Amino acid sequence: MITPNKVVPLSDSVLGHLPHVLKVGPDPTHLVELFQQVGDKFESIDQFLLALDVLFLLDRLTVDFSTEKVVYAA
């Protein structure tokens, strides 16, 4: 689930998982290494990618596909 509601608590929603990704920053890190560090906090890789999408939309990170690195906003 993306957002918490009556059935889905904040800790199980994607919004509740965003801090796990943000704690790895602010140094750029490879996408695979990032998933290895925080992958156990997510139910699936789909949920991890959704968290990256939300952080991108919030302008908190970008992904440089030429270097395969996640770059955090300053």
C-alpha cells in the first residue's frame, strides 16, 4: 500500500518505509548496494522501487542511470 489507512498502518505503507532509504544518504550509492542495505525492510522489490519513485517525486533523490547511482538531494 502507498498510504496508511484504517487497515494499513503507517509502518506497512510506502510512506513509512521512506526513512529507511533516506538514512543511507547523503552520499551517492549504487542502486544495487542500496537495495542490499535496505531490502530486508521491504516486502518486495516492487515496494522498494515505489519508495524510490515517491522520493523522486518529492525531489529527495535522483537516479543517475549512466553510473547506476542514487544521488540524494542536498
